[in-house]
Amino acid sequence: MSIRAYILLFLKQLILKGNGVKEDELQSILNYLTTVHEDENLHDVLQMLMSLMSEHPASMVPAFDIKNGIRTVFKLLASTNEVIRLQALKLLGYFLSRSTHKRKHDVMGPHNLYMLLADRLLLHSDHVSLSTYNVLYEILTEHVSSQILYQKHPEPESHYRLENPSMTVLQMSVWQEWLIAMAYIHPQNAEEQKLSDMVYSLFACFFIMLSSMSMEVSFEEFKLQFSQMYEQYEQRRSDHLTDPAFYVNKSPSAQSRDWKITTIVP
């Protein structure tokens, strides 16, 4: 181990001395990560902060929230070094996975940080690398590991679920255009024809679903309007009857006949 590694290990022990991480000590680490721009001076400190967040979430998560550590994360996401960006993503993943639903919403929601996250990741590249996808997958399922995977992540276990699904589908038009772009208007071979048929079948399923939803909504609206009309009819009929209690035990045909008589004969 280098002298710097020993110093950071000693610093970590000093930080953990007592009851968890102190806010002032965390603020010093965040200030360092925000002001220093040399990649070789960021890797190990960022790794130490990830370790603290993973091992001591009870004290780290509230302190990280109070000290606006999310700002440091997004500063690091603008780095030209992919490893720095991946470590910052993992730090964000540890924070979100240990936070309550309310804390996650209060931190990420008001300023639409999920959209900013996408902008930051595409700042230095026009595509998302496999390693970046793996970290995003870990954030999505809240199963964040300390290692950076450069190959396909393992298959998800049966108990995995999407914990942070915000911005998965931005708008209806976005995925429609993406889906249409996958099809071929004039297929040139069997493979293109197969792909186009699959795209069109997805659209067919979507429109069938919309049609079913529209029918169900229309039927519910009809029942509601019919119920309101019937209540109005009952109200008007009772207003024309001289003694409504007299008609309680009569058949509907007799009531209708008597009602017609009362409306015709003054």
C-alpha cells in the first residue's frame, strides 16, 4: 500500500470514531471532491466515500442529504474520466438504495434530476457504455455492488424489482418514434420483414388495448349519466304526485298510469 492509501485508511478510522460519520467531516470530503479536478486525486477519496455510504448508511445518508452531497455527484458526472463517472453513479446508487421514498422524491424530484442525469451521462459520449448500463441497472433495482462490471451483469434474481422507475418512459411520442424507427417501410429481405411485422404487431396490441380502455371508460360514463337521468326522473315524478306514499305498494305500470293521469287531469 502507498503512503496515500495509509493516510486515507487512517482518515477513515478517524471519521468513524464515535457515533457514526459527523456532518462536518463529510462536508470536508465533499468540498475536496468538488474543488479537486485531477482524476488521480479523486479515485481513492471517492472510493472511500462509497465505502462509508455502503457500510454506515444510518449516519451517512441523512448527513449526505443535509450537506447536499447530490451536487458533488453531478459535478463528478461531468468528468471526462469514465471511471470517475461510474464511481459517482455508484455513490448515487448507494444513497438512493438506503433512502426512504420521501427522501428520494425530495432530492431527485423537484429539480428533475433524473433528466439531468441522462444529460450528464451523454455529455462526453453519444451512447451509454455497457459498464454505465450495469451501474444504471443497479440503481434501478437498488442492488449496488462495489465493483465496476465491464461485462454483462448477472441475471436478476426472482425477488428483484424496479425501485427507481422514474423517467423510464418519458412521453408516449418518444417510444413511438423509437419503435417506428426499428421497422422497415420497404423490407429488402426476410429478416427486415420479420422485424417490421414484430413492430406492427406491437402497435396492433397497443391500439387494441386503447380500444378496450376506451370502451370501458365509455360504458362507465354511460352508467353514470343513466343513473343521474334516473335520479332526475324520480325527482320530477315525486314532485307531480300528490301523495307519493300511496304509490309505494303499486306496480310500476300502475304508478306510470296514475302519474300520466295526474299530469293530464288538473
